[in-house]
Amino acid sequence: MSFIESYEKMTTSEKNTFRETVNNLLYQCFITKMRFDRNTTTDKVNNDYTFIERYYSVFEEYLSYMDVSLCKDDTVGVIYCQSESNKNRLRIDSATTLIVYALRSFYESKLLENPNAQKVFLSSATFKQYLKDIGLSTATKKITNQQLATSLRMLSNYNIVMRCEHNFYDNYFSFFILPPIKYVINTEKMNILYDKLTNPDQEESNDIGMFSDEEE
């Protein structure tokens, strides 16, 4: 059944939900199955995720017209977009690149302790100390509180992190690192990125693909 046929069989309400969900997917790139509700401090099922699951083939065909693949990882509950033509890559500044690397590194270290974890809790104090411990925030290359807040806020727009307590611009805050951090950079690129980050001649900005290569 073609996309048009499938779409026309939807109810008016479902068509409205489809338009809203596909926009969320294209804007956020990553949709997680579970979403933390700050009001109840509990995890709730993400309606966008379940709707895409229900009409997966419809979303898949629709996105194919834009040369974009729809991918799903049931083990961690993530649906995401991947550009077949390797376009739509987000160019980020060097501070955000350092933060992305540190988030992935911290996330992987916690998974070694709890392989079944799907999100990792982190406080601002712990993360700032971690940046220092791994040598990514030093006296000569310091990530300021403003840079940290701006970068985390941007990453939260893509469901890579999610704020838990307080605001990213507050003196103290906490947040979750979400499973999509695995798809921003794969292990091989992470090692290459580390070499660049520890090279004093590194460029001022780096490419991190929000439509990134799938994890090997």
C-alpha cells in the first residue's frame, strides 16, 4: 500500500497527529520511547514513539521521499532519522564538541556498571568535575557555565539530554543523558574525536551528525 493510500485511510485526528509527529521527528531527530515527566518525576511512554511504531511503514515511506531513513533500536527505545545522502549535519562549536564527547564517555562508563540502564542521571557539579578529571576543562581550555548551559540546552532540543531539576543556567541543576547520545558519534568516530580534542592545533568547530552513522 502506498503512502497516499495509507494516509487517506487515517482518521482526521490521526492525520493531525501524523503531521505533528513527523515535524517533531524531523526537528528533534531522535524520539525516545520513555520520557521523564518533571511534574511527577516518573518515566512515561512517549506518544510520538508509539504513534510512529503504529504507522512505521507510513513514516518510512514519507521520509524516503527526502532521502532520509527511519531507524529503530528496540533495545534502548529510540527511533531516529538518518540521511542517506549524508546531509543535514549540524555544525557545532568546539565547547559543545567537548561536552558531547564527555557525555558519551560518562554514559558508556555508567553502562558498564548497569548495562540495562536506558538513561543516566548527572548533576551539574558531577559533570563539571568529570570534565576536569578527563582533561577537557582546564585553566587554558575552560568550559564556562554559560557555554555549558547553552550547549546542554541545544542538545536537549534533540533529545540527547533532558533536564531534570532546575534550569541549565542555574548554579545547580541535574539532567539525564539519553540513549540517543550513542548515535551522535559512533565508537570509531569517538576515538578520532578524542585525538582532535587533545590536539592543540584542533579546529575551532567540528561536525557532529545529527543524522549520524548507525552504531556498529
